[in-house]
Amino acid sequence: MSSNAMLQPEPAPIVACTISRDVQNFDLLIDDMESELGESWGDLSFEDAAAFLDQPEASQLEFVAIAIDDHDEERLADIGALIGIANAKEIDVILIAQEVSPIALHQLLRMGAGDFIPYPLPEGELHNAIDRLRKPKIPAQAEPEVPQEMRSTLKATGDRNGVVLPVHGISGGTGATTVAVNLAWELANIDKKNPPRVCLLDLDLQFGSVSTYLDLPRRDAVYELLSDTNSMDNESFMQALLTFNDKLHVLTAPADILPLDIVTAEDIDKLVETARTNFDYIVIDMPTTLVAWTESILHQAHVYFSTLELDMRSAQNALRMIRALKSEELPYEKLRYILNRAPKFTDLTGKGRVKRLAESLDIVIELQIPDGGKPVVQSGDHGLPLMETAAKNPMRKEIHKLAQSIHEVNQAAETGR
């Protein structure tokens, strides 16, 4: 080599890679990668990524950015496999997604993608994601062990034809969960000699609070059940339930906030049908939002309870809900209205307002529940039904009457009287 030969600088080490069908579809990602890493990154196709990640030099990578759009949903299994390989190599995964369905996105996050950024990339978001993955990681805590007394030991029978009783809050804060939890507990205790089998399903997949009202843990088993209903049978369904005081069996909301459309109408049909074949009564705490599978619940319901209050928001929402059900030719006549925090017996002005509300909506308010006051809030905070903490509470008394009426009608139907 001549003495005046120029030494060539060594190429910068590759610390990250993008993985995509065609990175040119994500030009903003290219710009941000160059801005963050200069020339210290590379690009791989899905086909080349698996082979490269198996090479020793892949261990030098800090992260991979997997960029997908709606055309890539048909290859979720392959993308999930890449995420698994990266995790095994302790390489962080950032998921860049454009117009990907919530179900597909959630599946990939559950497969091990460490972070998610929507595309087009918000300004500075890739920088923030890289900062997050470079921070020291806190070891994940294992799911706490479920206490033995909360484990369901009830055996599947498959020979029942349960009564389905959804409870749907017309507006937030109208007491739907309070009614659902206490109605389920009243039904579970309605007959001391021959107690019915009662199941309470919390289908508010995002903010369901039945577990809080009954002081039950949330479990990953619920998500696993909902995400693969094709393989669900009586036994797996029963194992996902928790028991409250040996009488009430509960499917809590999942531990994580999930998109409401992560389950389909077919999933819900199978879930409710499985519950019906194993329990006498199925009380369902519904999300306030109408979703694609609300129709499935409405068709399966024997009675569909709707809670409302004596205010304008409840009146407007009830009117909108009735119009929506009528426009889709759904069985709106199944709706039964429960007025929570109803006026007292001596409040003639309030009773006049209730009458005008019913007339304006052209509905019948069949149950008026008085305001239970602080004991209702305290009962929920303590994780106990009203029967256990305030048996003489006026709200509890009305829910008990409702449970009695339901049980008597059901018993009469079964005996043919």
C-alpha cells in the first residue's frame, strides 16, 4: 500500500432495521430513521428479516421497526413470528401501523411488540419511542395467584337453558353496573332450598368495573377466552370464571383496555350460548356504547334492562337508542326501563316529571329505584353487594323485588302454569 493511500472509514454499525413489505410506502418513517440514526440503520423485507435475525450480527440491533398497513393483515402469523424471534434475541420491537384493524393491532401487541406508533408518524413520536426503549426496563410482574376461595369449582352441565338479562346504561352514571351486580346476587340467593345457578358477565371490555364491585381480580384468562372463542368449550368457559361467596360466578372484564370490536357477533353468540347451557340466569353488564355485537345480545335477551335518570341526557339518549333499534328493525320491545334515583313517594312534582318523561318517549317505566345514598357507594367501594352491607336500603329492596318477579315468572314458565 502506498504511503499516500487514503484510509477508508469503517461503516457505522447498524443498530436498527425497518421491516416492511416495501419501506417506500412509509417515506415519513425513512425520514425519521435518518434523522434519529443517520446511516446506522438498514431495511429488510419480511422475507429477508427472518433469515437476518437468525444471524449473529443481529444481536447488535437495539430495535426493529415493523411497518405494516391493511394489506399486511393476511400475514399476521408471519409478522408475529418475526416479533417472537426479535424478542428471543432481546431486540425491541416498535410497531408502525397504518389503517390496521384494532383486532390485528392488539394481536401483534400481545405477541410481544413493545411499542406502537400510528402512521403517518406524529411529529417526534419515533424519537420518544426510541427514548422509551432505551430506558432501563422494569421486570414485568406475574399475574397474582387467584385465591382458592375465588376459583370456580362448579362443573359444566350443558343441560340448562338460562334466562339472559342484559343491563345497559342509557347514559354514564345511571347505575347499570350497580343494578347488574346486585340483581345477579339477589337471583343467586332467591331460593335457599334450590338456589339457581347464576352467571354475571362483564362485557364492558374497556372500563368494566364488576370486578371492583365484588373485589375480584382481573385475569389474563378472560382475554385468552375472548380472543379464541373457536376453541372455547364448556370446561374452558367455566375455568375462566371466578366465584363470589360460592354462589355467584363472574366473568370479569379483561385486565387490559381492549377495543370493543375485538370480539365479533359470532364470538358473543357463542359466549352467551355457552353460559346459557350451564346457568339458570345470565346477567350481563353492557357497555354504554352500542357496538356491532349489541344486536347479538339483544336477540338472545329475554328482557333487556335500560337504566336512565330523570334528566335531559337520559331522555335524549333513550330517544336516540329507540330510533336506532327501530331503524334496524331490531326487537326494541324487549327494552325494560329502570329509572334510577327516582323521586320519593311524596314528591308529587317529581312524579309528574316521570310521567311526562314516559309520555314524551312513548315508553313505560316499569321500575323506579329510589336513591340509595352513600351506602350504595360504600358498598361498591367495599366490594360487597347491598344485601351484605345495607339489606334495608331502599335501592336494595327494589332490586330484590325485581329478582323475585323474574324468578317467579321463570318458575311459572318452566312448570307450565
